[in-house]
Amino acid sequence: MRKLRALDLFCCEGGAAMGLHRAGFDVVGVDIKPQTRFPFAFHQADAMTFPLDGFDFVWASPPCQKFCALATREDLSHYPDLIDPIRQRLVTSGLPFVIENVPGAPVRRDLLLCGAMFGLRSYRHRHFECSFPVEQLEHPKHTVRVNRRGENRREHWARGGFITVTGDVGVYCGPEAMGIDWMSGNGMSEAIPPAYAEYIGRAAINHITETAALEAAQ
């Protein structure tokens, strides 16, 4: 059987792409900005118009700034909301897809993942809208606590990492904590741990394989 192809839209520096690669996909990334650290085949292009032909699965991580926690301290109304437009495009394509974004974003919450579910030292909650079934993992209790305003934040940045906080719970998120040691600081600030996409990617491959088998049997 040929290797399945995944398209990573709004790919940034490739946290999701690495997970999809580990799950077994051949991955191509697309982003409007140049991404010199992206670890696989890359196209600098508009994710809203890039051709979907020839792919078996699409992952989309549209800009999250409009919905992130900074909205409580900064006017982020000028950032685009591309979630509904990309959803319409992916539904129309008929391909299996996932849309990933931060808590508070208007994605259908089919799945919530947290680093604690994978034994990572990063909680980093993300919601996933999935066009196929993915089992929800048990959510372990958070155990690491930091100052709500990110105590020693500047010191953490100097060491190549940062504090991510959910309520009053947070954890140091350096590259080794998330499994993304090829990324820049800006890349880490937006990335998901590859473990999240690997988990979902394996479910996607099972779905695609099972669907193909059912169609072949008819």
C-alpha cells in the first residue's frame, strides 16, 4: 500500500507535521510566511487557496491570536478568524480533516488534548474538530503550579523556553518538554507537541484504511 499523504495547512514550524510524520504520513506543509525550520516538504502559499488534490488527509491550524489568552490584555480584533472559512473548504473537499486551535476558539470540541496525557512537561491544552472518530483520552490531574502571571518568565525565555498557564496551573515549556527541539522561540510559542498530532494521525490512518476496505468490499 502506498504511503498516505497529509497536508498541514498553516503549518508554522511543524509541530503537527512531525506528529503526522511519526504516525506514518508523508507530510507537506503550507504557510503564508517562509518557514525555514519546517522539517518536511514546504510551500509558501495561501492555505485558503492551496490545492488539496492528491492528499488523503488535511490538518489545519488557522491563526489562534484572536482567541488566545492575550486578548485579556491586548486588542487582538485585527487578527483574522479563518476557522469557519477553512472548515467550509475542508467539508466541501470531502477529505478527512482536523482543525486545531486554542481553548476559546470557535471549533467544535470533538477532542481535548493536554501534555499530561502523554507524559510531557507541558500542559498546553488544545481543542480539535475532527471529521472522523478519535477517542478522548483521560485527563490526568495537573501537578505543577506557577505564578498566574508567569513568575520568572524572562528567565525562562533566556533558557529557550517559557511558561504556559491555564488558570493558576502551568509548566515550563522548553523544547525538550514538548519534543520540538528544532524550533525557534516564536515557533514554540504557537506549536503543539508532536505527540498530539501523532495520536490523532494514527486514528486518521485507521479511519482512511477502514473506509477504503469497506469501499473495496462493496
